[in-house]
Amino acid sequence: MNVPVFVMNYGNEIGPSAGYFDTATQTYFPKHPSIGGFSSNLTVCLWGISRLLNRGYLPKHISFRDTMEWYKDEVQDDIYGDIIQADDSQISGIDLSYRYPERKQYDPLNIHGNYRRIDYTHITPLIRAYFSPSEAVLVEMHRIIDMLKIDPHYLVSVFYRGTDHWKEGATLDPQQYLSVTNKILSRDSRYKVLIQTDQAQIRDLFLHQFKRRCVFIEELPVTIRKDADSLINLQGVIPDKRRWNIVYMAAMVLLSNSKFVVNHTGNSACWVNLLRGNSEGVYQFSIKGKLYASPWRLFDFFTNIKLYKGL
């Protein structure tokens, strides 16, 4: 029997389909309602899993056969195992008595809000159960670390999203990201910067500002334009999509393991926090370009006061 899965609109209205669950094989086949980007597909999958758990269904397997259309060579390819893997021991430990909020304004993911408010207590077990990095991703992450000669314990990762954020009302001033990064770097001469951005201008700005203390991952595409279509066109000429998927996922895992993260707000940014399992050491800019305060730790609180004064 196939059980349909739906995401929820604001209020209690049923939203668009997010795939289905095959009870015979205990497999969830997520499907993004509008194709969507890489991390947006991961988000829909996580939403769908939480909906299924609320209805008493415990997925044992995930298949990306019907989703991630932009990131496949063949439409019916299942690329789930290329980038992430399920952990049976973690799945068996999921608390089935907990009910995940289903109204978007109370969604535990809070994709476009302050990531310090994410319900990590209940979300992190799902990340470990269904979204653990694949072996290929872990190998790639360590290759990047060795190639760039970086140590995650002394790494300040800057994640700046330029393309299509105008649709969300964002005004992302790169000078603010530079200011925050510079203040973090001033704490320890061993810190280095990893700039991850889809904008060539931003990458070059950071390289110019921090010179030898700044690195980037050459295999990930950048554009000089500010719309998402430019990146989609780049994806169309990528010779090996499987390779690109692994590198991009490895980059997100690396960012999540960094000592500090200067982050934006959006699906990929949220997944850095989800993979991290917390928001400690994360300085997040809202979709309106404002730096969120960090109220949970006294050190972060006073640090942010100083950062605000410098912006």
C-alpha cells in the first residue's frame, strides 16, 4: 500500500504532495512539489519523514528516485546513497511518541528563521538516522581538508548565498560578513577562512581581504549574476553530476564541522546547522541581512554586542 505524504500550508490546510510511503518495503519516496534546489529537496524529505512519524509510520529506507531532478544524469536514478545514508541503529531509537509540529509557522525546522530556535532535541535524531553523510562524502571532505591544508578546529566558514535571495526580501551586505569574519579572525592567528558562495564577486572580495588566510573549494560553481537561473545553467554543463553532489554535500558537512560559521538564512544554511546539531559558534544573518543575537550563551551575547558595534 502506498501512503501519500503532504506538506502543510500556513494554518492547518493540506499543502502539495511530498511523495509517498510504500508500506510493503517501508520505503519513503520523497518528491519536491516544485523540483527545488539541492537542500530544498533535503528539507522536503525531512518534513515528509516527520509527517510519517506523526502517523505511526517508521521509514526504514529512503529513495530519491522521484526527487532531485536537477542533480541526476537519468531521471529515475536513486542518488540517496551517493550523498547520505540511513543508520539502522539510529532509526530504531527514534521516539515514536513525540508529535512533530505540522503548522508551518510552528515548524521545528524554522528554515527562514533564527536557527537557535530549531528543536534540535527532536530533529537531530532524525538527521542522524536518515541524513548521515555517505562514505563517499566523508572521503571527499577529508580530501578537501588535506588539499586546502585546513583544520576544522581552526576554521571560520563563511556561507554567503547571493543568487535568488532577492525573492525572500534579503539585503545581504558582504561588508557585514567581512566585519564579523575579521573580528573572529582577530581572536587567534591560527584561524583560517573558508568562503563558500555562489557569487564570484564575493569569493574574490574575501580572497582579497584575507589573502593567504582564505581558501575556497574550486570544484563548486560560482556565477557573476544574481539569479538562480545562472546556477541552474551551470548545473546543466557539469560533466559529472554525481561527483558534484558528493562535493557539495562534503562542503556542507565541512562547514558544519567548522569552529565558527558565518551563515546566511535559507535551506542550505539551515542544513549546515542541522548537520552540526546545534547553533554554537554560528553567527547567522537573517533574510533581511541583520545579525541575529545569540542569547543562549553569555559569551556569545557579549560577543554579538561587540559585533553589532562594528557593523
